[in-house]
Amino acid sequence: ALALRRMGVATALIDGGASGARASGVNFGGVRRQGRSIEQLYLAQRAHGIWSRLPDLIGTDAEYVRSGHLKLARSESDLDKLCAYRDKVSDFDLGLEIIDAAELRRRFPALGPGIAG
């Protein structure tokens, strides 16, 4: 709706329920890139660029703060999957970092046992 309006198209945004209920009021949508399939990453990359320009686009940052998140592997198999994903999406510059169990415990001491990385 914002892109259409900026192109001069008269636009109405209609919520499927009460205004601000559900996803439109809970969050700003799927901002994350990590963990998305490659098919979704192309669009997520475009959105990533738009979110950094919110103040210019809508006059406020909308309290959007860009940060990372931690995805935990509970087994070596899970850790192998995370490594494979990192390698598969390396062209997208997601800044993924694989942390082994020892380093993970050093950086995040509140984590309990049973985390592989």
C-alpha cells in the first residue's frame, strides 16, 4: 500500500479484522532474513533495504531496531544443518556466525547444557 501510494495510486488498506489486531498490530511482518528459504530471501533482501529507510519513507523509525538473533542447535545434526544453511545462503551476506558449544557457553553463560552450538 505504501509503495502504491508513493506512486500516486489512490490506496485503501483494509485489515481483515479489528484494526491493529493480528499481525498488522503485533509486528511489522517478517523482517528476519536468517532461516528463510532461498526463494524467500530475494524478497527479504529487498525488504531489508526498505526497513533501514523508514524515517525517510514514513517520518519515523516506527521503533524498528535492527538486531540479530540466536538460533540454537541441540545436537550435532542440528549444528550440521545450520552450517549447511550458512553455506547455501552465503551469497546473501546475512552475517551468519556459527558458534561452537564452548564459545557459546562463554558468550551466553545462562544457557543450560545440551546445546551443541
